[in-house]
Amino acid sequence: MFTEEEVECILKAGKIVKDVRKRAASIVREGARVLDVCEMIEGEIRRLGGEPAFPCNVGIDNIGAHYTSPPGDETIIRGGALVKVDIGAHVNGFVADSAVTISLDSDYEDMIGVAEEALERALEAVRVGGRISDVGTVVERTIKSHGFKPISNLTGHQISRYTIHAGVSVPNVANRDSGKFEAWSLYAIEPFVTLPDAAGEVVNGLPGNILHVVKLKGPKDQPARSYFEDLIKTYKTLPFARRWVFTLSGYNLTERLISEHFLYEYPVLVERSGKAVAQAEHTILTTDKEVIVIT
């Protein structure tokens, strides 16, 4: 159970994400640099009194998740792109997570609408004590009823303090998992939709410039140890961007910590057949009486 102060942090994080998500549509446009989008989103989170819970993810077309700009990224959003913006904020470690898909091509509007409808139906299906797998059944049925296909191996997730993925997954397809939604918990619900002729699953692509600490005890030698301790102090177990620490460490220290498995770098997740992907996402707070959409 959360304290009153913790609930205030959760709701504040949710409001920040909600407000920033509304701005995303005006930021994402043809010719915009992905780096500028990321930095504007992250800067707005800070301006509103939070901290990014993870680097702003910008997934263009077949990129499903885990791409953020590296230092000096010159990637441009082209005309006709389908752009997913995944936003996370935290207040004292209490995280809210939400995503929106923006189309620069009217051909994708139906797919975005299906993702949003699937999310709405999923939120209606959540019950404290109810089966988590019921959400997957509803999401899959909704998406397929419109002639599209869900991404079967991307899921929503439980959230805990300073932890984005807290161990419990919320599926986007039917399964036989017997797990249930618990009271006083946070969950991100996030349907992913692709075209009917797509593979309907993601695979690992290139490194996505997003890192997190996987060992709490750092290397023995300086300056690697000091750098590692600074990372833990600043980000704890939350993901962070290469570009956030580039001037602090340079390139070599980060690469060393990755190679020695002190840090993990997330790969970009891409749709296996190269088809475009749409996403919609909200975070919910479950109490013993109700389900609250906080974003």
C-alpha cells in the first residue's frame, strides 16, 4: 500500500506525463530532428517538476521500442512517417509511463485509432483481483476485429519505485497466465498494432543508446568506479541515455562498463517483417476500490 505522500508523487508524475504527451503532436513534424524531440520532451518533464524515468523513446515506422537519440544524432523525421513517442516521468522514484503515436501520413490514421481503441477497451477490462490475461484477450480481439495484428511479444508491465519493468507483464494477446491485478500497484497498459500482413512480433536490432545499471557493486579501479557510483547515485535502477552521460564519462568508460556487464544497453526492437507499428499507452494505479488512469 502507498502512503498519502507516495500517492501524491504518483499522481504528480502522471499529470506531468499527461501534459507532456499533449505537447508531443506539436513537436513531432516533418523535418524535425529526433534529438530535438527527445530533448524537448525531457526538458519539459523537468520544467514541470519531474525527472525523466527513462530517455524519451522515438520509434519511427517499424521501430517498436527502445530508440533514443545518441549524442549528436542527425536523424530527421521524414514526411509520411509513423512516429511513436514514449514518455516516462518520475517524482521521487514513482513512475508514470505513457505513449502516443503521431502519423505524418493519413494512411496510418486507422491503425492509430485501433491502438487507441484497444487501449480504451483494455483499461475497461482491468479489475483488482481480475486476471491479467483478460487484458490480452481484449486487446487481441479488438485489434483483429479491425483487420490489424497485435505485436505478440511486446507487453505492458507492472511498475515499482525506480523500476520500469517490475516483473509482471500485461499481454497484448490471449494467454493462460493465472496472474491477477493487485491492489495498490502501478501498471502500464500498452497495445502495439501492426499491419495484417506483418509478422506481428519484434526482434532485436542495433543498440538503442539506452542503458541501465545491472550490478550494484562497481569496478575496483578509478576513474571507472567513481563514474559508476555517480550513475547509481543519479539514476539508481532507472534507464538513462548515453547522451545524458557523454560529457561526464566520454565514450571509453561507458563502453568498458557495458563490456564488463556493469551496464546493459537495450537493443532497438524492430518489427520482424519491417512493417510499421502503432502504440498507445497509459499507466494505471489500482487501489482496493478502483482503477485510476493517472496519465
